[in-house]
Amino acid sequence: MSKKSKGKYKVKAETKGYITGIVDMTRMGYGFISSDEMEDDVFVSARNLKTALHGDKVKVLLYAKRKGSRPEGEVVEIIERWRTSFVGTVEIMPNFAFLIPDNKNMPFDLFIPSSKLNGAKQGQKAVAKVIDWDPRSKNPVGEIINVLGYPGLHETEMHAILAEFELPSHFTEEVEQDAETIPAEIMKEDLKYRRDFRAVPTFTIDPADARDFDDALSLQQLKNGNWEVGVHIADVTHYVQPGTLTEKEARQRATSVYLVDRVVPMLPERLSNHICSLNPSEDKLTYSAVFELNHRAEVLDEWFGRSIINSDKRFSYSEAQEIIDTGEGEMNDQILVLHRLAQQLRTHRFASGSFAFEKVEVQFDLDDLGKPLGIRFRDMGTANELIEEFMLLANRRVAEFIGKKLKGKTFVYRVHDKPDPEKINSFSHFITRFGYNLAEADKSSLPGAINKLMNDVAGKKEQNIIETLALRAMAKAVYSTDNIGHYGLAFKYYTHFTSPIRRYPDMMVHRLLTAYLTGENPGSHDKYAKLCEHSSKMERLAAEAERASVKYKQVEFMSDKLGEEFEGVISGVTEWGFYVEIIENQCEGMVSIRELGDDFYEYDEDNYCIRGRSTGKVYTLGDRVNVEVVKADLQKKQLDYRLA
């Protein structure tokens, strides 16, 4: 065995035999197979891929390895297709057609018989499904299954992004009808085992444009002087029952998807925006985590269970922020007390080793046709922190209740592994060029060092790139039935309990908690383990779709600025050039190495730079440069810059 990173090993395979792995395909048509059974990726020529495509799970026959050469092989079986449908542009010939895929990892056009066009017209964007592929033919045969519209139109492009990541754009009529059968009325029997918080001051704080409200806070002072804080979450699992079409659809979607202009919800609108949403001045069924806190924000007692609330007020973040800043406004007593307690929770969390990442969120001002008129960055104030801290408290304490008190019981955790030391070392080396350092931060002092760095770069031009690279150095959080803790939050136990309207894992947590509180059998561990894996996958796809929609709108925003000059920061370096992120709007584009005509430049991977062979001139990650916009390719979602 050879060591890959701390705690992780790969077995060195025999020089000849079979392995199973995932195809990483290149634009040139050949691929590399990554496998847990091999130290190195296995090269497979285009001819030997045998119709395997990017992301497919395959069985590979290894060739006898020559000394000093990389491992090679050929695909002998496609175990599982990563995808069978592709988004692209229709090209119609006299007797047949092709779909030219948008996906750069798909090097083959799909041959579409005229009888399989299904109404698609020349130049339109469409989705085609592979229906046949003879290994002796270069191109797979496809059928158009969805016509999206003409390229460049806002609706076409947003639906194309969803289709590219195989995410739904709407609910079927059957699911909508199933949701319509769910009774909205609260019956007397629904209240039999619920705590009644309707007389307790309660409110929600959400973005101004939010349409679903799945969490509310309540506050009252107890006779002993302590504070009772209620974190009340929409009781989605009361309405969405196992075995129903609505439940199956929510499980498959696993998450709501947030594009620049829309939310594609996990639940039909009747549930997400009406029945389950904690709208003000309406009785609502909730699942609550209720805490008794002293004046130092220490938890003295807690209760978990089903409840009923009636929210007194719906605040936007800006409205709540104004109350915190001025001390005046509706429900100011409750908001100011919760603000003070939240800041104490926050201070304690960071002192315990929690990371303080505040990645800047890009937002667009769109006109009625979806055209971006401006780019702004979302403000994160102490009103956001108020909500964040109490949601974190509820998530953590629910996980501790199961993990500590009911040891060994199946549960859904939100876990975050320790970072790879090599990535941290590379990041530490990189930031020295800006005059920062992490010192020799070991794993116990790393959070403090990172937090100090984030504080030091706040408001600086290099803030975004350093925050982005710091996040890349970290592991990704996932859902799992095996608890390894949450490194980034410095919690030994953590879960997602507070957003069941938009996350399926929260619904699983509600069901498991109910089972343990009532003594029921929650079902098999394997079922939940598979659902965790599926939910993590869908979360990744949703995040990639969101990034793609942001990138598309950034390219569209810059498309009328050709020839204009902007100040930027080099955000990435590759063998074919370097990426520059414009400081004022975070629009990233490529400066091709071919555009640098004053020397022959070579890529230095170890030092994140390209270097002129004759002049020794260096362009490196983090350098500030002025660039001119040369090209905005909406089809590829790419911006081309040149040095001004």
C-alpha cells in the first residue's frame, strides 16, 4: 500500500489484471481512469474507451506495465453510465441531424435520425437521449426528448443549465395533484401531543425576496431570569408521508436548486410556500428545539418535539439589522436579547476552533427579460449572524442528543473531514506573496490562524481570491450515517435539522428523531446510508448548476463591455494562460498565453505562475493586472481578456 493523504491509502494493483474506476475524459477523446485500486490514473486511448464517456463507471483491463511508463489499459465493460442525455445545439442536414453537445467532456456529436427530432428546429437548444451506440460507429444515436428554445434567450439558457446537470425544472402533473390532496387544515388530533407556543412572541427573519419560511424564533423570560429560546422548524414530515408521490419526488430531488433568477423547489409550491411555510399571523405545525439559556448563553436545559406556533412578524434581514443597529422597532426587546445571546454563542464557537469563512455572494439585478443590469454583493450583517447561530445551536444539539444519549443509533450527520495537509501547505506558501502567513499552524491552531487571516484580508482587493483558495484547501462537507464530526465548525456532533422545506436530509432527521422520541423502529441503517450518499450527490449538482447560472449571467453582463478596461487579480494559472477576476464585479476570464507576445512563456505549476523564457517576467496567482474585455462567449460561458 502507498499513502495518499493522512488516513487514506491506495492499493498498488498488479501490473496486469482488472480494475474498476471512473472515466475522466478529455476534449481530445482519450481518458484517464481513477480507481481506489490504483495509485496512478490509468490512461486509455480513444479507441480503447469502447463508447465509455466522462463519468462512467467502467471495468478496465490493465496492460503489462513497462518500466518508467504510466499505466495503460482498455475498457472491457461499462458498469454504470454517468448520464444518458445531453444538452446541445441542433444541426439539421437534408436526411438526418446532429446534436452538438455543450458539455466539453462529451467529444462526440449525437446522430439524430429525422424521425427522432420531435419538432426540434435548426439552431435550437435541445436535450437528446442516447438510444443506441454500436461500438463500431463513431457517433452515438440519439433522440430529442426536450426542445429548450433558441440560444441566448434567458428561459432557454436557464432550462439548459438545469438539463445539463439533469435537474428538474418543474413538477409532473401527478406530483402536483398528489400535493393537492394533502389537507391544509389543522385538526384537533394534530395538537394532541404538541407544545403550544402561540402565545409566545415569535418571528421569522429571511431575505427580502424569500417566499418560503422554514424557521422561526421565539423568546420569553423564565421566572428564574433565564431565557427560553425556541427554534421552530416547519413540520414537513407531518404533511409529506412516506410512500406518497410527493415524498418520492422530494427524496429524488433531495434539495431545492437556486439559480440566479429562480428557485426550483424540492416540494411543490402548495407545500413550500403555503401549507408548511411559517407565514405570519397563521397557526403553523412545527418541530421545535427549545433551549433554556442563562445570561452567558450557556444551555442549561433543552427539549425537542412537535409544537404549534403563530408567528407575530416576518422581518427581512435589513429590517432586523436596523433594529439591532438603532435599538428601536417592532419586537426590538426580543431581537436585541437574541442578538446579544447569538454574539456570545458566536464568540464561544470561534474560541473553540470554528472557522470564520464569509464567502462573498454575487447577486444580479435583472430586467423583465432576465438581462443583467448590474452586479452586487450580498451584505452579511449581525442579523444574519443571529439566525445562523441559533440554527447552528439547534443542529448541533439535536445531533448531540442522538449521538451522545442514544449511542449507536442510526442517524444522519453533516460531517466535514480535516483538510489535506499538502493543500494547506500549498495555500500557506501562496499567501506569503501578499505578506500574510499561517505561521506553522498545526491542526489545533489552524482554525485560529485561518480566522486571523480572514480578518486581515477583509476589505482588501485580494480578499476574494484568498477566501476562495482557503475554501478549496478544505474538505467538502457531506451527509453520512458515520459521524466523524464537523471540522470547520469544530463540532463533534452536527446535523441538518432546520431546513426541511428545501433539504431532504432534514426530513430524514425529523423522521429519525420522531422514531427515537416515540420508541418506533426507524428502518434500516443501509437505507439511510444510501440516501445520505444520494443527497450529497444532488447537493453537489445543485451547487454546480448555481455556479453555471452565475457564470452565464456574468458573461452576459460583460458582453456589451468589449474593449473596456478593468482592474483584476490573477485567480488561476494553467498551461494555456491565466485567469483574471475583475475586482469590481468578480467576473472571471482567461488571458491566453498566445496573447503574451513579448516572450515565450512557460507554465510553472509548483509556483502558480507562467514565466517568460527570455525576460524572466512572471505572471503569478494573486498579481494585480489591468485587462481589456476581448470576447464574451455565451455558448461556452467564457470570457476572454487581454492585458491592457
